[in-house]
Amino acid sequence: MDSAGGLSALGIDVHGVFVGLGVAAAAVVFYLEARRRDAPAQQSLVAVTGALVGGAVGMRLSGWVEHLNPVQNPSVVEAWAFGARSILGGLLGAYLGVLLAKRLIGYTGKTGDLFAPAVALGMAIGRVGCLLTEAPGRPTSLPWGVHAPADTPECAGCLAGSAMHPSFLYEIVFQLAAFAALLWLRSRVTRPGELFTLYVAAYAVFRFFVEFTRANETVWLDLTRPQWFLLPGLVLVAWRLSKGYHAGYYDTVLRREATPA
């Protein structure tokens, strides 16, 4: 974090740099995956352009819907000028940018499976910026607890000198493991869309539980806003995985014999 402070003193937005690198890395992986799967080159290039433009817009506007109460949120102009540059916002914008670009050129091929490893690597890189500049997490007595400078924004634990969970490091490790797992699974899970489904399901479960270590504000029943947002999503992905399991989409991975028709 000290090195990040030095770069910030030079006028370098450390968080923004890593978010931008994450979105760019995601676009590169998306393009390489499209080539590997023999997706049409022109359509793939348009989709990558949509990802880059959408990612840039998503990063800028990510703070526009931070609060459920619209009055507490900044205007669109303020969000654009002083946006939080969230990696989640950037990658969501990139995904929506791909969908819009595909619609504009009339491309109907599925791109979710191309996007899954791209998102995993992009998130891992983007979270390095969070690790260097944001409040690490909630206080902990675990031996790997970390300390952060007292001037870290919105970090009571930093002021108190407490050891805290390195919550962003947890996510970096998860995303790198997910990236490796997706590369391994891509030739084994061949049903279109299922690779993306598996990644979304795994990340939803991980994000729900890692929130207990993060420094985010709790709003009700000791759960944070992301956790309340994720709860209905967890039910949906559980249903979706059950459907895929019974349909035999994961038989090769699970080494389960296909059910006779």
C-alpha cells in the first residue's frame, strides 16, 4: 500500500490503472478465445470493441447506482466525472457492450463461454488496484491479517491499527483459480453457455461468503448490499446447475455415464 501511496502522490490513479488493465486483459482473452473457437474474425473484433467501450462506460458510471435510495446517488454527470471506476462496473459494462455490438451487426453466436475466462482474469488484475488502495477488510485475529496506512479511505480498522482480512487477496486467488479451471473445463463442458453458467455460479457463492470478510457496510441482518443482491441470484444459479446436472451437461467432468435416452 505504501508504493500505491507514492504513485498516488505523483498523480497516478492506481486503482483506475489496474481496473483499466483488467478490462483490457479481459478483451484480449475474449478475442483469443474467439479465435480458438473459430468464431468469425470480423464479428469477434466488433465484439471486443464493444467490450472496451462498454467497459470504459461501466467503470465511469458504476457509482451512479451505488445506493437503493436514488437521492443518495450522484447525477449521471457527477458519476461520469468522479466515478468509482469499479472493476465490477467495468466488466458488467463490457458484457453489455458485447451484447449491444452483436445486436448492431446481427451476430447471433453465443459469447458467454468466451467471456467467462476473460472476466476471471480481468477481475484478478482489477482487484490488485483494490488491494493497493482500499480498506482491506474486517478486523481478524488470523495470522495472515494485514495492516494498512491510517489514511486509507473509509477504514476505521486502519486508524485503529487493527489486523484485517486481506479480502481482495482472497478474491485475486479465487479469480486466478477460476481462470485456470475454466481453461481446463472449456474442452470438457461443450454445451453452449454452460461454462459461463459455472463461472457465474461459483463467483456468486464465493462473493456471498467473502463479503463476511470485507469492510462493506451492513444494511440489515448483518448482511451487506451485495449479499442481499446475491441471495435471489444464488437460488437461481442453484436451480440452473440442478437443471444442467440432470440434463447431463457436466457428465464428462463428473465422469458420470450418460443416462440412456
